Amino acid sequence: MKFVGKIWPRLYIAIAIVFFAAPLLSMARFAFQRIPVISLGKDNLFKRWTIDGLLTTLRDPEFAHSLSVSLKVAFFTVLVLLFLMVPTTLWVHLSAPRWRGVVETVTILPYVVPPIALVVGVSGTYRSIAPWFLASNYSLVPFYAILAMPFTFRSLDVGIKALDLRTLVDAAKSLGASSGRVMWNVLLPNLRTSLINAAFLTITVVLGEFTIASLLLKRTLPMYMAQAQGSEPQGALGLGLLILVLTTILFTLVSIIRKKDSTNINAKNINSGMVP
Amino acid sequence: MSALEFVNVSKSFGDVNALSNFTIALEQGELVSLLGPSGCGKTTALRIAAGFETSDTGSILLGSTNIIGLPAHQRRMGMVFQSYSLFPHLNIRDNVAFGLKVGGVPGDVRKKRAEEMLDLVRLSDLGHRMPHQISGGQQQRVALARALATEPHVLLLDEPLSALDAKIRVEVRDEIRRLNRDLGVTTMFVTHDQDEAMSISDRICVMDNGVIEQIGSPRNVYNNPATSFVAHFVGSINSLPRGNTRVLIRPENLVLATHDESAQWRGAVTDITFVGAFTKIAVVLDNDKSSVSVLAISSQIDHNIAIGKNIGINEEIR
């Protein structure tokens, strides 16, 4: 019985590892081994590895351009989202808890409305009233802000719930801090992890979004990768793998910071007998 | 002129009158407790004074200035909350210096002042720690230091001891009393705990349903309760029959009269609880079956008293 109890969890973990690792390994072999796909087998697992394909792609000026477009769009999407969602989430928690359900529902809408419906609706409208808007790369920003809204709201919501928000705000005000000061010197520092988390999630949404960019004909990174699959497939896949590894590292860092911060907050709550 | 004065302050939340014509004046340096059950309006009064809640009518005078309408951050009221409200991202010293920082006090001056304040609450060696690294009692003392660092007009304390365990509670309570006396800061202390209010206050304001029942010194409120609510809420009290009426007598003002056949009341002992120096004896009266509790000094109790035994009770003659 004891043996069975031990073997099942291990088996599941093994299956999970294979499920996630096998495609990555295949991807890596395709991207970094100078061997025709048809001859890839277990005999040549360690032969002719090279990053030439990836380097060719990285040197492509089109890559640099698309990366810069995506990063700029990501930057402004993060700004717009935080500018909208930080005050909204704080307001919901401080002054209008009964609106929480409504805000939550609104932020979930992007899950329900398919991107194509969003683009067709919005682009149809703007093409007639403000065509210049759709011409700019930054026309992606509002779309991406909507797509990333659920992550931003949830991330901030969780961060705020962990704080004794009302008391912190009151304490700061009684000490002479104006609303701006409260926001800048108390709320934002304590929501640091949530903000970073929200920003990274938003960036990954932007770096991975294809449908809207494709429909609006923007040369973003995912668009470039889709195209490069035809001309330089090894490089494109190598790039995909690189981005995957980089984002994994980023999120690991974020979760380390978050753990550190949550020990602060949880320890505080346990001391005061108010475990969240 | 009073340091802080509420004049006919009223506040309702929907149909509920949280505060009705609340009027009280705090003298400079005085410590006044607002005492009452939860929902009696005591916290509402405090929050209106702090500027976190607006009143429907009435005025609040700080010295001779009406501060109704003045935003919370301009009122210079130091406040300490029930839940430790230290800023989790700042160390202890920076927490204490926060009010000075937003007040534009230069860095070296506020650092010195923060150290002084920490000295005052005897926590000067903890300045570099983060809030989660110190105990609850220490956090509340830091919160006191932080509230006092800006030299507030009035110190407002909203059940500051409720989250602490019994021993620490007494320590922090004594600390509050000491600071109030040493610094002469006018203090308003909200609590639902009558022992706390009795031991710390110059005056107690007993409240129920948004109305002041009585204002007076602890001794006065205890010995001469103005209403039946005050008599029952502050300390415990017995209601005993006398002729056609009933009298209210505190347990310690009753004496057991084991051998007195002509005792004022007679009844059967139902419970004996030993609480150290005192022993509480519960009795059910023979004539109307009402429950009475008698508090006697343990060393003076007749050893023959036992559960089920019929005894006499007299009012203590003073």
C-alpha cells in the first residue's frame, strides 16, 4: 500500500515533465541541430548542435524593428493599464465594494469576447472616423490593454486584499499625508510586487499576441516570427525558445520577490491575529 | 477653553442613528474614554473627530476653531488603530518619521526626532527592524510613537489594545497613560472594555445607541450610575427585590450571612468560583428565584458554604 502511495505521485510528475519537456526538446533539436528534420533520431541526439540559425534571425534588421515595435507597444500598454486599473481597483476596495462584482465582470470580458470580434468592431468604427489612429503602431495599445486587463485587475486585487488598506490609508492621512502622498508613499510601495507582476503579465500578453496584430497589419514580434517560419524556420523556432526561457526566468524572479514581500505582509497579519 | 469639543454632533447611516447630539468637551491633557458596546457610536465619534467620517450636523472645536470640513490630513490628530497600522514597507524608524517626512521636516531632524520618540516608548534599539519582525505590543507602541511624533493637538485611540493578549494589554495600557501624563497630550480613547476604561481614564463617557448615557470620573460612573444601562454595563450588578421595588446592588456590596436568620434575602448557593483574592458565589433567591452574585474576599469566607446550601445575604452597611 505504502509503495503504491509513493509511486502514483511520482508517475504523475514524470508524465507532467514529459508533457512539458518533450515539445521543448523537440523544438530545441529542430532549432539548433543542423540535421534535416527527417533524419533526427536518437543516434544523432548530440551531433551538430549550432546556434547559427538563431544568430541569423537575431541579426535580421526586421527582427530588431519588430522587437522594438512590440516593446514600445508593451511599454505603453503597461502604462495605460496601470494608470487605469490602479485607481479603479483601489477605489473599488476603499469606497465602492459593491461595485467590485461589476468591475470584476468587466475585466473578464476579454476572455469572452474573441479578439477578432473586438478588432472587426473597433476597426470598422475607427476606419471611418479616425483612420490615422489605425495607421499608427500604437493603435494596438488599447486592444492589448483590454486583453491584459483581467491579469492586471486580478494581480492588483490580490495585492490589495493582502493589505489592511483602509487602516493604512487612514493612518497615513492622520499623519498629514494628502491623497497624492498616500498613493505615492504608502500604496504604491506596498503594491510593488503586484505592479511588477501585472506589468510582466501584460508584457507577455503583448509579446505573444498574433490575431489583432495580424488583422491590423502591424509588424510586431509575433508577426515577424510567423513570417520567419517560412524563410528561416530554425531561427524563428530558436527565437521562440529563447523568449520562452527569458520569460520563465523573469517570472521566477517575480515570484521570488513576491514570496519575500508576502512574508512581510503575512507575518504582519499573523502577529495581529488577522490571517487573511 | 477646551482642547477638543463636540457640539451636538449627529450622524446617521441610512436609518441607523450612529450618533445623536453628541456633546462633550475634553480639557487640555485630559484622557477621556468613550465606552460602550459595539455599535454604540463611539468609533463613529472618533472617526468624525479624525476627519475620516463626516457628521450630518453639529460642530467640532479644536481650541476655538471649528474643524468640520477640514480634510483629515490637515487636522493634526494623532491616531492609533486596533489593527497595527504600521506601514509594512518601512522600517520602524521610518514609520515613526513618516508624519515628519510628509510634513517636510528635513532628513536629519526627523531622524533625530524619530529616535527620541522610540526612546520615549523604550524601543530605541528596534529602529532598523521591519514591522513584521517585532511583536504586536511593540508594534502598538511604535504606532503610538508615530502618532505622537508630529506633536498632534489630540491623540485618538481606536481600541488600540483589543488585538493584544492580556499581559501585553496591561503593559501598553500603562504606556498610554504614562505618555498622556508625561506629554500632557489630550487623549480620546475608544474601548468596549470597562476595566480598560476604568483603569486609564480621567473621565469616562458611557454610550449606548449613539447617545451619551453618562460622563464622569471612573469612580463616579461606577458608584453613581446615572442610568440602569450604565449600572449594568460598567461592572456587574444584581437586581434584588425590596418591598414592591427592586434595588441594584454590586456583588462586592453584598455580604454573606450564614447564621443570620433575619437576613434581608435568603437563597440557595448554585455555584462557587474561586478567582484568587476573591470568590464569586452565585445564589438563587428563595422568594423570586432571581440569580444574585456575591463577591467576597476569599480569606474571609465561611468554610461551611457549599453548593446547595441555603444562606442569608445582607446589603453591606457603609
